[in-house]
Amino acid sequence: MTTENDIETNDGFEEAYTDAPPWEIGRPQPEIVRLAEQGGISGDVLDVGCGTGENALYLATRGHDVVGIDASSTAIDRATEKGQDRVLDATFRVSNALGLSDLDRQFDTAIDSGLFHVFSDTERSIFVDGLRSRLHQGGRYQMLCFSDREPGTWGPRRVSRDEIEATFTGDWVVDEIQPTQFELNIESGGVHAWRATVTRL
Ligand code: SAH
């Protein structure tokens, strides 16, 4: 399946899904589970860059109405199949997270597990403008990204606290930025990450 706004930069991800990419841990990210259990996720949820859907499907089991979008049609096909197999009601769509204003509805929460850290500076600002349009007033963006505390240069960009704060200015409030882990299916298990909560005013 392809869409009009297919993404040139997506080739790497589409290819990654022919194998088991490092972020495919076969379960929701523990930090997303913790956040949900602590009440950090409310109402209707948009999962941006949902991959094969483990986080979205977990939130569906908790009764949320969830829409997951991803640029990779392979990932979306897998997420859709998992939803059918598990008899869970979640919607998955191939869509560009840099064109979020094209989506036809708004949400109470947007979750992001490992998308923000793939964007360039210019893409960050395009993404954030679109995100703003998809959240109700008072809606929250819950983000999990690689942190600058993680050494090395392999994988995605490292993101600093200051960068998160500088990205969400104006109509946003950064409520918290907490150090945590992003689990991967590599030997060392996980990497240093930030979990940030940002509210749309
Ligand atoms: N959230 C998932 C996947 C993280 S990997 C998880 O936690 O397992 C990052 C995901 O973002 C990949 O699935 C990739 O295909 C997707 N992605 C990258 N750029 C994108 C874009 N511009 N629009 C939509 N999805 C994108």
C-alpha cells in the first residue's frame, strides 16, 4: 500500500522491516506501559511512527481508541494483522508524520516511541506544527527518544533536554523530561532515553 505523501527518506525503514529491526522487541516499550499505568495517557490516542503496533495495541487493550500511523507499509500491514489476530480494535494507516495536518481528526494524546529522534531540525518544526493541529487543546504529547546520555553515534540522533525544550515553545508547555531506557532487542538490552510530556495549550 502506498500513499500520496510517501516519504523519500523512508527507504531505510522499509528495508529495516524486511528483517527484525532493533526496536522490534515484540512487546510494548516498558516506559509506555509505566506511563499508561500512571495515568499519563488519556482518551483517544494517535501513535506517530507506530511501527508494527505493539504500543498502539497495548493501549487498545486498555480501552483507548487508537490510530497508529507509519510511513512503512510493511510495518502497517504487520500491525493490522496483529490487531486482527488479537481481536483488538485499533486503526493503522500508512501516513507521513510530516503531514499530520492531513489527518481528519484530533486526539487527546499523541504517543511517540522512537520517531522524533529520526528528524532533522527542519523536520522537527514541520512535525511539531502538524502535531499541534492533531491535538485537542490541553492534549498531551508523550515522547520517548534516544538521549544525549547514550554514547556513540550508531542509530538515531541523540536528543538533549535543551533541544526538547527549544522545540516545544509558544503554544506548548514541557511538563516533564525524565531519564529512562528505550528497550532494544540487542544484547545490552536498552539505551539511555528521555521520556518527555508536552501539553498543547
Ligand atoms: N514506534 C515503533 C517504531 C519505532 S522506529 C516502536 O516503538 O516500535 C521509528 C518508526 O518511525 C519506523 O517504523 C519508521 O517507519 C517510522 N517513520 C520514520 N519516519 C517517518 C515519517 N516521516 N512518517 C511516519 N513514520 C515514520
